Amino acid sequence: MTRFPTLFLSHGGGPWPFMEDRRVQYARTAEEFGRLPQLLPQRPKAVLVITGHWEADAFTVSTSAHPPMVYDYYGFPEHTYHLKYPAPGKPELAVERALLKHAGVDCREDPNQGFDHGTFVPLGLMYPNADMPIVLLSLKSSYDAAEHIKVGEAIASLRDEGILIVGSGLTYHNMRGFNRPESKPVSYDFEAYLNEAISNPDAARRNAMLVDWENAPSARLAHPREDHLLPLMVAAGAAGKDVGKRVFVDEVASVAMASYMFG
């Protein structure tokens, strides 16, 4: 049976593919996201997305058959608040069963959660026909890195069921730091630590480095809050012993934005 890799994608700022000037800025990311399906062993049955834009008190799974749009960004052109990405949900996807069966994780359901830009931007570029079923798994608002790795480990079996697991966040996410020259070395120093961690052939060492991320160079300058980093923990946990590799790095708004693949 085919085992799918897991991904961590730096999804960029807001609804950038739908703004001409931003699309030019993110040309490398647009190209790389567009070719990601070619790197997969086959077409997935569905995608499970862990986005830095959805967190809850407990891990929660979206169960809508037709997820709505979530325009959780501010100050963008009016047309970006009317975008549609009508990909179906897949309520029958047994995420909760995997979580509960393997790890005893408290997992809940949300029938109303929809697609934020951390979902519809990368998935829209990967599957522009909006014909790929997508299910969302929230972060847990306690922000415990080890717990998010554990949840990744619990859902790893989905990779053998035709499910692509995608963590969607950013390797640098400091809203005050974008477009500042002094942020560039910060973003590259921190990304170098992440790349060293994910490419470590010893999964235990990799996970230990990710749990210890706050001691990385410039860690809190890169992530004052780790909401956009934790999706990487889930993707790494689901990777098992598979070694990660950097798929590409883009530089936008004076910072590095890297994306990774495990397996």
C-alpha cells in the first residue's frame, strides 16, 4: 500500500494569490505549490490540514460536508472577502478514531469550521479545481509542542489510507517584523535550526529539537506566538521515522519562508 508523505507549507500572508502585485512577490511559492501534487505518489483521497489559523481548547475536527469560507485577514481589497474555494469536506474521514484509538486524545467535532487562508491558499494552488476533499484539524490552544507531535503520531496511520497530511503555517511569523531589513537574518537563522531538526535522521532527536524550539537562534523574534509553528510539529509527528527535507525557501517581505516534506 502507498504511504503518503507529510508536508509543512509556509502559506504566506493573507489572500496573496488573488492580488496581482502579491502574486508577483510570491511567484516562487505559487510555482512550488502548484507542482506539489507531482511530488506525491498518487492523487490523495483527501487532505487533512492543520492550519495555524484554527485553534481550540481541545483538538477538534471539521465535519462539514461543504465547509464555508473564513476571511480571517484585515486591510485587503474588497474582492478578497468574496473568494470561493468550494472544495468538499469529508466528514466520514476517521480522524477522531485514529486519535482516540492510538493515543486516547480528547478530540471534538465542529460542523461549522471552514477554510481560512492557511487552507485555501496552498490547497487552491495545489488543486485549483477545488475537487479535493479537505478536513481540518485544529491546534490545541495550550500550544504544547510535544502534545502536537504526539497527535501527529496518532494520526500517522492515515498516511496509509490515501490521506495527505498538511501542516500549514510559516517558518517566520512576527507581524511586526515583516518588511524590516533586520528581520531577514532572524528568519534565516531560525529556519536553519528548523531545517537541521527536520532533516535529522534520528526521529527522536528531531522531535526533541522541535520541542526545544524556543532555545533556537532568534526563536521568539521569529515567533512571538507559535500558532504558525505548531502545524510543523503535527506534520513531524505524523512523519514517524521518515526524514524531512526542505522543498524550497521563498523570500517575501524581507523574511525566509520555507516548506518541508517528510517521506
